[in-house]
Amino acid sequence: MKILLLSKYSRKGASSRLRSFQYIPYLEAHGFSVTIENLFDDQHLSEIYTKKKRSKRRSAKLYLTRLLKLFRSNKYDLIWIEKEIFPYLPAFAERFLFLLNKPYVVDYDDAIFHNYDLSSNPVIRKLLSNNIKTIMRLSSHVIAGNDYLGSYAESAGARNITIIPSVVDHTRYKAKHDSRSSQPVIGWIGTPFTQKYIVGIKKALKTACDTFGARLMLVGANPRIKEELSGFDIEVVPWTEEQEGALINRMDIGIMPLADEPWERGKCGYKLIQYMACSVPVITSPVGVNVQIVQGSHSGLLASSIDEWEASLAQLLASREKRLQLGQAGRAAVENQYSMQIQAPRLAKIFDETIKGRT
């Protein structure tokens, strides 16, 4: 069974790496042949993260390359799409596949429909507000990372919807069995896009570091964030796929602050899953699926306000036993639910049934 994967990014892009690439070895071991065609390359992502101006000519070339690949889609049994085929264009490509009776499965781990229906640009709102609904409605199957995204797919009239959370290959993450440290580490992993949430709880972080002699480690942030977080001990570490597990293992607490807004409600809590895989207790904002993950796994605490962040950080920094208890519960939840090993058979079943259904 031949699948064409139209991913948005290369392996450097977290969403592509987590929602599709990590499943490919399993799929290929179970009778599927997957061809990957990513829209954007590493250079494009680097320009986004460093906020460099992107060449319109180069972007047009990337879109044209994808269009040419799409014309050769007839040799595949199924098209696997990450979010949409052409961002910020009407869904002509998905309509084309539907008219050809070519089944496609589309996957979402972000509320990208809010890029359109909540855009500050009135032209985008007018032309593209229902774009993702159209893509979902015409698809053979929608895979959503959480209930917020699944509910949107239901409102769009999608025929088949399955919730598959963002997960990790837990064998790549070493469980932390001790939380004894002379200087506790409050850790965060992410990208320059999401580091703004860290700045939002600066006061709570400074209080925790000053009171308990802790320090803050930020993995994947822009080093310039130190200018916004001056006054306490901060280490900014570059992210690499090979080292992310080892870096999280150095943390005593993993944090995921978020704003309670529409875009954030569509997030899939991947940072939490990574921390939990390393038996690191978590503290997060009670936004979207984060509540379900933390309360269901008993792996950490929820904090809405600065006062709650201060109290939660103090509670965990003051108790090694509490950190160990929550960390162990988090690791168990990953092994039993939030692991690639658990979710891969569900994904394979969707593909198998979709292809055989068409046949």
C-alpha cells in the first residue's frame, strides 16, 4: 500500500517530526510504503525562527514544486496531508483530489483555522475563513490531536474523525529516577515562537529562583531572551533532536505556560509529554488539552495566575518526594497512552481501512 505524505516541514519542524515522521518505520514494517514530500525545507524554518525576511520567489518555487508532485499522486493509494496542501491558498488541491476520488487523510495538531477566521487581514478572513472546514469535509478521515480540533472537524462535517494525541517514542527518553540536586533546574523546551509565554511568568520564575536557589534552563529559545529575563540564573541551550531527551533529563521541573486564547486551546501539550517521558513533574497553564493530560496522568500542577505559578513552583521545589511521585506517574502515563508504540497501530488501522474502503 503506497502512501504519499505531504508534510509541511522537514524533520526540523516539530509538527512534521512528531505527527508523521516518527510513525514511518512502524508503518513500513506493517506493509505501507511512504514517500515524503515536504513543502518547506530547513532554510525556510531557520528564516522563520530568526525572523529573517523570506524570499517570495523562493516560496513560490516551493509551492510550484509541490504542485508538480501533486500531479503524480495517481500512483499512490492514499495521500496523507499535514494540515493543508497549500497554506494561505484556497483548497483547490484538496478539491482536485476529491474530484479524482483520491482518498486523503488530513492531520491537525494546531488550530490553524484561526490563522484565517481570526486574521487581522479582512481579505484573508473573507476568502479563507472556511478553508480548513472544506479540507476536513472532503477528506476521507480527519486525525486531530485533541478534542478542540476534533470538535471543529465535526462542525465542518468531516465523515470520519479520530483523536490521536501528540506522542513520543518513549524508548528515546530515559526516565529520571532521582530528583536530588544542589541547584534545582526549572526547565522549558520550545522554539523562539513560543518563548513569549516564559516572559509572561517572569516574576514567578524569579521568585522561585531567588527563594530556592534554583535556575532556569531554556531549550530552543533565542539567546536574546536573557535580556527580557535579567536578574536571575538562566541557561539557554540550543535544541537538537539527538540531545532533547538528555537535556530534559537535567530538569527537575518542566513548565509549559500558555495564554488562554483560541490558538493556544488547539495545542496538543507536546512539551508536557516530553517532560513526563523523562519522569519530570510538570506545571502548566490550564488551557486546552493540558488540563486533560495533567489531571488524567496526575503528573503535575495547574497554574493560572502569577500567584498560582509561584505557589506551584514553591510546592515542587520544596519537596523532592512530590517531584518523584508526580514524575513517576507521568512516565507511566506516557508508556500507557502517550507513546508512539501505543498510537501507531491506531494510525495504521486508519490508513488500512481508508485504502481498502476505496478499493
